[in-house]
Amino acid sequence: MIARGLLQSSLRRRTPTTLLPTRRWSSTLNESTTSGAPATEEKKKSYKDWIPSRGWQIFWGLTSGLITIAVYDSRRLESIQNDFIERARVQFAQQPSGILERPRKVIVCVSAGDNGKAWFESYVKPVFDAAALDYTVLVPDKAGHLRAKVRQHVWEGKTQKPVLAPPPPPPFSVWSPSTWWPKKESPEEFILRMSEGMVQKYHAEDGIIAIGPEAYQEVLQGIQLGLLSVPTEAPEKRYVLQPQGTDNKALAEYEKEVAEANAEYERGWVYPELELRAENVDGLPGPVPTVGYIPARHFVGWIGFGKRIGNWFRRREVGKEVGEAALMICGNNQRPFDANVDVTVGVKDVRNYEVREKGTEYENGGSEWKVWDGIDNTVASRLRVYA
């Protein structure tokens, strides 16, 4: 029995498998040989087979429509910005200036966060660069720091040494030979007098530009605090020695002490105890820097979600609005400050923000800080705005 099984298995290995046709092959072969008819052809596709379904039609229609609107908005924004850049270059940058004339400069104040700086670089910076307008950008770390920086800038104008004009020549007198050929200012004295003005940080002709309503409100607050108060020295930040080793308890105490030192410095620099008086306004010689406002909107939270989506397709309108405001500042057109109108310039833009309760950290900096209740009449009488 064993020998018979081995013999049958050896015969199966020697038999080629290709010589054993399958049932499918034999049936096809028999049909082709017996009938001689060709194989059936596939059904031809009509144009209806290439039309997508309703769902795909809706998807591609919405996608292509949104892409078309976005591309159109981007092209229009580029065209509008190029127009403002060309106007700024022709009207201001190509105009000759005196040899001794100081170039115009403005201080740009943005709100805390990345949105204000990005807004300035996208819409305002190209116009200022084309107009050859020099600028310094103040970017605060948090709400309230911009107010302190503007207040400090006004204090510098009160404390710095003013640049004196050259002494006038003495009146001519026939009986005084020294008045026949008065002594003129020497080149060395002229260079020394001009260099004193260059190193100064405060210049009354340098305007302060606020990007957005939050920065505008802090700028007005900072100017008012600087004018109505007496300059004080900034507090020194307390240094905390870092412990050695990796003891968790010591590191926790170190972090707690650092937080207390930062909070102490914050209270002393951002929210100092100031005595505001109207007679302190006369401590600033010369005019107050002109204030300008450039619209900026930051849609945050669920309240501004729909407006944030819609703003992606209307950047051309934003570019036109911001470009006109930037071009007006480059033209240096000014008018007196109107307390009934100019205080609420950014109200329409504030409505796009989340609702804020009066008395929060943004409004008054804490429970010990007075709530902002408008501009003082003495300060408003000295302010000017770009218009």
C-alpha cells in the first residue's frame, strides 16, 4: 500500500499542468470553434455618463465660485495698493526738501498681539515706504503697556533740554561799531546746535499714529496722563536670584517670587499713582504731537466668526479705506481736536470685537485704576488730528 501511494505521487509530479486545460478555457474554445461568432463588444458611453452627480456639481460649483471671488479680490487689492503707492511716490517722495530740513517721522502704535503688526505691514507700510515717511513701530506686550509708552514719550518732551535758536543780532546803532558787522554763528556752533536736536527722542512734529481702536484709546489715555502729571522715574525691576540644583520646592518658590517681582514692576510702571492736574499741561513746551487713526479690525471669538470669513473676500475694500487714511497722514493735513467727534472715532470698529465689560483689565488696568471716561478739556484744546 505504501509503495502504491509513492508511485502515484511521483506520476502526478511528472505530468505537466499546462496540458490539462481548465473548464473555462475549454468552454470558450468550444464556443469559438463551433459557432465562429466574435466576442460581444462593450456598450458605448453617452455624454450623460460623464456628467457628475448632483452632490459633485454643488461641491465643484461652490469651490470654483469661492476661488474665483478670492482671486478677483486679491487682484483688485493689488491694483488698489499700487495706485496708492504711485500717488504717494509722486505727491511726497519726489518732492524736493531742504538740506537742513529734518525728514518727517511718525510713531506707529499697534495693539497687543500679532494682528496689529500684521495689519500695518500688509496695508500701511507700503504707502509709508513709497512716501519716504520714516516711522517707528511700538509693539506692546499686553494691554496697558502702549499707554505707558506714550505717557513716557510725553514725559521725555517735558524733561529734555530744548534746542535753542541762534541768538538774534543786536540792533544796529551808528554809535556802536560792534553792530556794524555783527558776529555770525560759526560752523562749529551750528553743527553742535543741530546735533543736539538729532539726539533728542521727543520731537513735537512727529505724529503718533494708532492702528485700530484699542491702540487709539490707549494713545489718547497716554497723552492725557503725560500732560496732566509730573514726570516720575521708572521703578527698578527687582532681581530674583535663581536657586542652584533641581529641588522642586525651591524652583516653585523662585517662580512665585519672580511673578511677584513682575507684578510689582507692572504696578509701578504701567499703573503708577499719579496726581493729575490741569496746570501740569504747561510743562510741555511747544505743541503736542498730532494724533492719527487708521482703521483696523480684528474679528475674534464666535461673535466675529462670520465677519472674519467674509473679510477674506473683501480685502480690496479694506485696502482702499486704509490706503486713504495712510495717504492723508502722509499729506500732513491737520485740524484741531474735536472732543465730541474724535474721541469716538473707532467706535464702529470696536463693535466688531467681543463685548467687554466696563471695569475690566483692558478698561482700567485693575481695581485701583480709574476707568477711562473721556478726554480732558485742557488736553483736548492742545491736541490736533490728521484730517
